[in-house]
Amino acid sequence: VDHLIQRSEFLTSYTPYQPEIAQGTLQYLFEFQTQVAALTGMDVANASMYDGSTGTGEAVLMAHRITRRQKAVLSGGLHPHYGDVVRTLSHMASAQVVSNAPDAQATEDLLGQIDDSVSCVVVQTPDFFGNLRDLRAIADKCHAHGALLIAVFTEVISLGLVTPPGEMGADIVVGEGQSIGNGLNFGGPYVGLFATRQPYVRQMPGRLCGETTDAEGKRGYVL
């Protein structure tokens, strides 16, 4: 038995792709996604990204694919490491990034920077300086110009108390989930949480676990 279950087709990092023998793994991934969607106030979440910063970069690239535009506006309250990652990925993708100066008082004029050339606006709440941001006006302006609002968080526990970004009109919500229980050791592990609206699910990066029924009508999970 040990020999059989340790064969690479049964026990690998890609085992969730084999639904016949990975129902337990797939079920807890599905429950994980459900919890992330509930916390963020969004329709659907994936089975996580590498971390919050790279997830943010992926969210910007996703917005470019959806809008067919190549210009992102970054709030001055965004974590500087997240901004660095977005700029690096955008440089490699030949996309434009407008980075606002650090804004400890959250007084920046993001609304004035949104026009028909903008793909997305990236705003963190609570932001790097601890300010809670009301995203409703920004979301409305983005949608009026065909752009997307990307809401970022660095403390997922806060979403259990504050108004979730999904209720304020965010199109993509992404951030760091390490604080929900992953103990840090040797620089990791981290977990990037990523959620979006149902219409954009086909452009969402990463893996998505879904619930379905088998040939006998029984509940089952697939990746």
C-alpha cells in the first residue's frame, strides 16, 4: 500500500488535479475559497496566490486583459513593496503605472486621475498608514470610465470588522492572508488571497476549485 500511494501519479504537488483521489483536498480548498469570498464580499475566490504583493501584480495584469488598456493608477497609501512588485511586472509587460506619492493623510485626488485611458485603480484599505478608505466614489468613477477598482488589504482579519471591499464596489480584491494561521519560518509561508466578480472569473489567475455532481448525481469537487 505504501508503495502504491506514494507513486507520483497519486502523491504529488499536483494531486488536486486528480479529482478521483483528492476529494478531501478539493473540499477544503472549496471551503477556503468560500470563506475568502465571504470575507471580501465578492462572488468568487481562487485557491490562493503566492503572496499579497504578487497577487496585486496579477490583479493589475488581469485588469489590463479585461479592459484592453495598459495604464494602472496606484494609490499613495499602497504598501511600497506591493507597488514595487506591480511596477516590476508592469515593466516586463510594457504597461504604464502612475504611482502617487506616499499619502499619510489619505488626501490624494484619485478621482481626478481616472479617465478613459485607465485600466484600473489600486487602493489599499486599511492603507499603509492605517487609514480606512471609503471606496464607493472611486468605484463609481472607475465604472463610469470603463476601468476596474482593485482593493488591496494587508490584514485579512480586519475584513471581519470593517465594510468589505466588495460592498463598496471593488471589482478585484487581493491581499495577504498569512495572519490567518500560517506560522512564519525562514521567510514564509505566505498566502495571497484573490477574489473577483463572477463576470471576470475566466480572467482570474491561479487555480479555482468548484463543486459539481458526478455521473450518479453525488456531490463532488474538481479543480
